[in-house]
Amino acid sequence: MNIELFPGHFVAIVGGAVAGSEAAARLSERGIYTVVIEQNVRPYGKIEDGLPKWHVKLQAQEEAKIDGKLSRPNVFFVPNVKLGNNLDFHDLVNNWGFSAVLLANGAWRDRSLPIDGVDQYVGKGLVYQNPLVKWFNHYHERNYDGERYEIPDGAIIIGGGLASLDVVKIVMLETVFAALKKRGIKTDILTLEHKTIRTVLDENHLSLDDLGLKGCTLYYRRRKQDMPLAPIPDGATAERLEKIYQSRVKILENFQNKYLFQFRELSFPNAPIIERDRLVGLVFKETTMNNGQLAAKDGKEFEVRAPLVISSIGSIPELIPGIDMTGELYDIVDKESGQVRKYKHVFALGNVVTGKGNIKASLTHGRQVSDHVMDNFLAWRAEDYQELVNRTEQSTRAKIDEITRFLATKGVLEVEKIQDTINRIQKLQEKVNYSGSYPEWIKAHAVEKIAEVAPHSHEEDADG
């Protein structure tokens, strides 16, 4: 990448998905150099690996937005480099000389199922949401070489949010698709999702019983109306609150009617059922809600045996040496600025802070934090950049000293320092065989979308 360098700020952004790409674009608009350090081959984050693949159009739309932002001038891209693994956090923050470091690395670690010792059974009867969805989104690719799962009938899912409904849908789609295939009925995952399982079965005069299926069950510790399927605005009246509760129940029941799963409320996982070093079910405690507070019913327990337990109780940031945690999240001064405590020039943004995992929330927070960094921390406002542009356009040799003095008042980096940083970035890029052209890289590493390939079973996929 050959560019004409000028004094300015240089910001490192860890993570190139919704929040990270938005920050890169906004910084670029003010002439700030940025490098986006991405842990994956492609920068799409949970657009690609967390948003289930039936969202074909939405995925394509959001990926195109990210591509546009990361193709902007003065935005450098480094794929396949993971902070805390391939790149040391302290080194990045303390030795590279960046004006600021933004952490938009998302929430990729599943919150542990709250049962002591249960994580030793991951892969032995227990599966977590994030790897499951990643598998579901990619197993149709001819070159897929990640984790593989067989989804049995009768699985149980622990959850309660929108993400857990995605997991439920994945389980029902996979099991019904396999059962229909055995009967010689041709369909595919996208058709089952779009038409709904009930409609496809009705069209074929079938039921789950006819297919020999009982379906999966979602267990939730609170009541139906407490599931966060519709937001509650601040200051909601009792009447408004009741309407929201009714809406939540209706959303859940409509979902059940379409995808034929079972639901049990007021059930909290309390203990594992282990046989032959495998998780074969859970012991649940019955719970109750008193004045909005969750409580366990004394002595009220029940056992549920299942061929697979899937935990979908939320995602949290991965641990990175050098970043302190407050509970499950990074220790930040406040959500508005995203400033990481102990580091004046390190800021967190997007899902790593909000914990909401949706596009709108990540985009909004990415804008908020990047604007704060530019306006308040770097004190490099839009009018400052416009002034620089104006002075540069009008420059003659006599103006050079004036421009230099103007930039000196803004605390920007000298050209030599910027070039040194670019040289280090290019060495990172060379290690991962990145050519320096973002569009060329994305084209060379494009993946097959499910709508672009013929539907096939897992066995066919495994055979190549």
C-alpha cells in the first residue's frame, strides 16, 4: 500500500466486525490512520459465526458494509492474528506507539453452565452455543475442517434469550431434516426454516410422532414472560409492562407452534447426571418468582435425561493477559467511554462491553466510543481535520512551517513514527501472507454460502 504520509494519529483496533469496522471508518473520515487486527481469516465476527446461516440476505448485507468500511483509505488490515496469542497485549499497548488502542474483539467465550465441574464433559454430552452455531454455519462448506456435531432427538437446551431460540431452531431443523431425508422427502435447511417445520410437515401430512421424534426442550429459570424477547423501556408503566409480558409470551408460543419444540419455565439446572464418564442429563430445581426475584422451591427437584445438553446462557469476552476483569466483563471505567481501567489510551467497544450481541447495539456503541476517543481523548475533532485539509490544499513552500506548527499543537505523531508503525504492520501481514489489498484478500478467502451449494447431508459433507 503506497500512500502519502502526513503527521497524524495512529489507532489500533482489535476486531474487525460491526463495532471495529465502524470505528475504523469513523477514524478514517478524520484522517486518522488505523490498523484492524482480526483473529480470523475474515473480519465478519458473529455476522458469520454467530448469526445463523438462514439469515442469508442479512449476512450478505452486513458483510458488504464491513468490506466497505475496511477498504477505506488509511485503514490497514491484519488477519489471522489473535491478541493474547499471536500478539502480546502489553507489547501492543506499550511498545507500538499507538495514539489509542480500541478493543472490539467481541464476546466469544460461552458463559459456563452454573454447575461445578460440568465443563469437563464438553464433547461428552455437553455442547456450548458458540461452537455449535459456528459448526452449523459452516459444515456445508467443502473445505470445512472445524468441530463436527451430530444432533440427536430429545436434546435439552438451557437458556432463555433470543440466542437460545436460535439454538432450539438449529436443533429442530437438523433433526427434522434428517428424519425427512430417511423417508425420501426432499427438502433443505433454508426451506424448513423459511416455511417453518410445521408447514413442511403439514404439506406432507406428517407429525413429529410420525417421524419418530419427540423434539428438543428449552429450560428457562424464570417465567415465560420474563424471557427478554421484547425490550422493556425505561419508566414503563404497569399497563405497558403487562402488554410487553403478553407480547413475550405470544412470541414464544408462536415460535413453538412453528418449530415444534417444548418449553419448561421456572427450572434451574442444579446438578449433572453422569454415567460412564459422560453427561447424560441434569437435575433441575424448581424455581419461583416473588416480587420480581428468583427463588428456589425448597426440596423441589426433578431429573431430565437427554442424549445431549446444550448451554445457551450468554457469551462473555475471552480472557486476555493484561486486561483485568470485573466479574465476567473487562474492567472499564464506564460504558459510555469504554475506557479500560489502568490504561488511559485503551478503550473497549461493541459486544465486548454491551453483552447484547446484536448488530444495532454493537454499531451504536462502536460509534459512541470511537467518537469519544476522537473528540475527548485525542482532541482531534472534525473541524481540526478539515482545517488540516484546507491548509494542505492551499500549501506552498511558505505554508509548510505553518502546517507543521498547527499539527504540533494537536499532539499528533511525526511521519517517521507513522512509517515505523506501518513497517511493523507490514511484517505482521507478511507472516500471514496478506498481500496488503483488502478486496483481493476477501475475494481469495470467500466461503460458500448455503444458498450457493446443493443441500447435502453431514455424511456427504464428511466424505468431501
